Amino acid sequence: MTELWTLPNGLRVVAEKLPWLRSVSVGVWLHVGSLVEKPEENGLSHFIEHMVFKGTEHRTTRQIAEETDALGGQVNAFTARDCTCFYAKVIDEELPEAVSLLSDLVLHARIAPDELERERGVVLEEIAMDEDDPEDLCGELLTRAQFGDTPAGQPIIGTEELIRAYTSEDLRRFRDTHYAPSRTVIALSGNYDRAQVEALIAEYFGAWENDTPQPPIGTQTVLSGERCLREKDTEQMHLMLGYPGYAYGDDRVTALTILGTVFGGAMSSRLFQRIREELGMAYSVYTFPGAQEGFGTFGIYAGVNPKNARRVLEEIHREREKLVADGLTEKEFREAKRQLRTSFLMSLESQGARMNALGRRLLILNRTRTEEEILASIEDVTQQDVLDTARTLLTVEPCFAAVGRGVEELA
């Protein structure tokens, strides 16, 4: 059963007790990511996520590392476009130490200038690493093509130029503006004692105050027909096509997920069978629906020999036209729906996945959903719903991104 309560300072808590486990996952979810960053602030959310592990008012960098290892579980963080999350997965008896550490990271990070200089190099290396991964780079180019210079088009990690210029004061100012209890959710899933959790969160987060107003994240427009190409000396050419999708929380996301499974999300999907199995022209070819706050996307990826790139694009468009014109078969629909249902039920066996779902949903949508409601939403999707989704989204002229040798020849 899901439990919900709110602290006097506005911080919301969502918890799901799983008494048959000996572990618990806890996450501090903040409603801040690259979507709230101004162009001159791009990458600050991610940079702060790094810096909180470099010393707080109560712990040195070394102490944070030692306590993390001593917990014997996992303590980490990630930054997305619409949120930042600091989380821990520990055995149940270590929950007090985990909450203490997470609160220190979120509320009391020093962001000292000397540590900033060291961590700046780490973030720059991360940017370089992404540049060296042509598939990731292609994804960033597709994002730029689909959203241009809007907040949704900004890289989560920022740019080298900006990262080199930021000061510790820039990071503290951004944190003090966007880290606030009313824009934070603490989510737990696993074995815990309700009274203990209430006391811990009140002790470590109850005195937190910040009423700085923050404008809401607006709806982002997905562009069509734009392209971003990068010439790069790689063995493969990496291709991506981008269509609009549905925003996180939209009821039509389920139909789009089923569509993606049939089109390119499984070994039996049309793109996999045609391009890999029949033609042998790609090792990796797949679709990837994406649902964010305020917008959604639907992408197609293929990594191919440059000499086969044009043929593969033609085959993708041919399969897309068939799907839009004729729809999917009853067998495809039934099996894709079963895959989605199975995937959801199996995710329930991970308390980490359950914590992620609880935290993000409450943070962004301000609501929770029961297992029964989610299963019903899958069951309610009809074959016609999926066809309508295909004809709505896949008839838009896609954006295009490519990385490799000779990409200009595809223009």
C-alpha cells in the first residue's frame, strides 16, 4: 500500500512498504533539470549533482566515500531534463544512515572553489566521453534538431565552454534558487518502519526552508524536418529519425509504447526482422519512445555500414508507410501488449524501480497510480488506438541526425 504525507515546509513523501524484503530504496527527487536552465545556465543541474559528493558542512569528500562504501549498498545520483535524484539502496537497518547522508548531500554541500576546479575536469572528461560515443552523440544531435535552441534542446551535461566558465558562486546561486522543499519528493520502497521514517525525514529535512518562486516548466514544441549531421571518422554510420510523441503522464503513452514494440522494440519487430534478419544491414536497429514533462518524442536508430545507409533509410520509411497504411496485426498487437504487461509486472520485483516510479510520478504529475490502475490502462488500449497513434505521429516529417563518414551525402 502506498503511503503519502506532506511536511509543514511542503516537502512530499511517498512510501511503499514491502515487508518481505530486507532492503529499502530511498530517493530525494528535486524538480530541477536542464529544462529549467537558461541558456547561460546550461549544465548547472548536472554540475551540482557532481559537486555535492565533494564535501558538505559535515562530511569531507573522503568521509562521503567511506560512508557510502560502509553502507554496503549503493548511493548515487542522476540528472534528467525534468528532475535530479539523489538515492540510496541499503539494507533496512542502514536506512537512518542513508537518510542522514542524502540530506547532507542535498542541503549542506559546500561547493568549495578548490573542489570545483578538480570536478570541472571530471565533467569535461564526461563531455569528451560522450563525444567519443557516436550513438550518444547522434542522440544529442537529434535532440538539437527536434528542439533547436529551446530548453529541451540543451544537453543535460552542458557544453565545454560553459563548464569551463562556471564558478562556485554560480552553482550555489542556482542551487539556492531551485532546491526547495515544495519542489521536492522523498520516495521509499522496501522494508521500513513508518514511525521511524517519519521521524528521520522530519529530523533531517523538516527545518529546510526556501520559498523562492520558480516558473513552471512549459510545453515544448517538437520540430519537424530539421537535420543535424556530424562528419566523424567511424566504422559505422549512426542514423536517427525523430518524430513527436506524448508527454509524461499522457494516457496515449501506452498506445505509443505498444506501437514502438511492434515497429522496432523487440526481436520480432518489423524493423529488426527486415533490416537485421532479412537484409543483414544492421546489428543494432530499434525504436525509442521518450516521455518527458511537457513533451514526448519517438525515435528510430540504426547503426550501419556507410554504403548501406541510404538503403536502410529507405527500408525504414517503407516499413513506416506499411504500418501507417495497414496498421498492425491482431497477433502483433496481442503480443506487444503482453510484453508491456510482463515488463511492468517484472519491474515490480525491483524496489529500486518501484521507488523511481513513485518518486518521478508524484514529483511531476502530483499523483500516484496503483498496480491495478496501470494494468487496466494497458488492457484498455485497443488496436485502433495504436493505429490512430501511428497515423497521428508517424505521418509528420521526421527530424534527422547522422554521425559518420560521408554523412553529407545523405542530405
